[in-house]
Amino acid sequence: MFILCADIAFSRWQKVTASAAYALSAVPWFATILDNDGLNYDQAGRTRGQERSMSPVIRLEYRNVTMRFAQASGQALTAIQDVSLSVRDGEVVSLIGPSGCGKSTLLNIGSGLYAPSEGQAFVDGERVEGPNAHVAFMLQKDLLLPWRTIAENVMFGVEIQGLPQAERKRRAQALLESLGLADFAGHYPHQLSGGMRQRVALARTLAVDPSVLRLDEPFSAVDAQTRMVLQRELAQTLKRAGKTALLITHDLLEAVTLSDRVLVMSRRPGRIIDEIVVDIPDRDDPLARRKDAKVNAYVNRLMERLGIGETERASA
């Protein structure tokens, strides 16, 4: 089993606690279907007369997962309870919910960083019992290693994997070219903008050719304009590479424009309380999706399920 520890090296360099979660950033999920604008959906999530092509291959699966954490008081805190979900090959699924509802806990369980108190998680049909090379993380911070060039950062994961140097360079060059960063291969992280650094982090994540990408608010640290550009690049890259992804986000519009489905979690203990199939074309072009007439209806539905605005109305 291979575990990349780029973040551990970085954290030691900063003299802070090593983060096992970032270790996977370079290493190789019930349904209420929206009826918007007069669209009529069948039980399989299709509009009448429309077939949705969906791979039968399940890349990521959670079965009745519950997670409890011990507290100083001696009582157990239940973070998530009886969560079951799956993500098919090539699918992008967003996970939204209130802060503290267990979204990141689910990512960590599926990545093998936490063992669930109950239930099981599977990647490519194999039970998750520890960190594995099938999963890659991309987090809010790029956490690039400052002493390595951009190309060297992209190659770090495959270097640890032991790939030949020629193949490492080939992958890094191809990814940097596809993300518009080829001219910066010899630069260092401090010489790049925040958006460019996030693109490097994406390239590093993809270089190890994971089966499943775990994206934990990857664009929350950049400005709105840069975020839209990065969203499009991510969507195009996932489509081109045929990758499967689970995205955590608090941005409801981002969830709708990037995803095939959106799963909504309740307050702690987190449960899946809704699944919304996004019936908008051009998943690889979130900028085009933003212009679709159905987008606002989807966002409004998500707001309702999250209870956004209810507190304000109750106090008025």
C-alpha cells in the first residue's frame, strides 16, 4: 500500500502537526427528484422522453456508515449516522450540508483515514481498511512544497510511486499543458498566483491516476472570478479524463453547475436527507450551465432543504 506524505513533509517544514488527510492529495455517494419548470421526472431520475446514460460500475460506496468520536466528557459524539450512498464511474457528485454535519468525516472514512464505528466503505469494490492508491485528495489549500519547482511538485506523487523518470516527466508535462501552465514548469510556488497554484494542485492530484477524486472545497480560498475559471477547468479535466469525483462545497451554485447529482446532509448527526439529480446539459461547462433557466430552481430547492432563510423569517 502506497501512501504519499507530501503534506507531512510540508507540515514538518512548518513545524505543525502532520496532516494525514493531505497525504492523499497526491495519492492514487432515497431520492427526491426535482420537478422544476414543469419538468416531469420518472423514478429513475429521468425527464420523460430523456434517457440518462449511467455507468453500472460503482467506484465509491458507503453502506450504513456511522461515526462516533470520543469526547473529554466520556460521552460519544455521533458525527454521522447510517449513511449509505454510491458514486458511479465517471460521475461527479456534490455533498452539501450545514457546517459540522460530517461531510469531511465521510471523505476521511472513504479515504481510509478513519475507520467507521459502524458500516463499511468501498472503493472499486474493495473494502476500505486504510489509505490506498485508488483515492486522491484535493483540499482548500494547495500545500505545494516550496522548495520544489512546479513540475517537481506535480511529479512528487508518481516519484514516490516509483514510476520511471521519463514517465513522471511525461505526465507532468501533459497535465501542465492541459491546464495552461507549461510555461511555468520551472517556476516555484511563490512565483504563481493563488489560482495557478490550485491548478498545480489539481495536476498533482491527477498525475497519480486515481480512480476517485475527493475534493474538499478546493476553490474556497480564491476570488469569485478565479473560482469560475477553475471550476470550468476542473469540469473539463474530469470529463476529459473520465474521472469520478466527490465534491464537498458550501457554494450551492457550484454544486449545481459541477455535478450530476447533489446529496444534502442534515445537521449532526449527519444523514443524507435528499438527492437531487441535476438535469442540465454540459456538465463539463459550468459557465454554460449558469445560464440555464433551471439553475435558480435547483439552488432554491437546496436552500429549502438546508433551511436557509427560515431563521430570518421566524425572527421577523
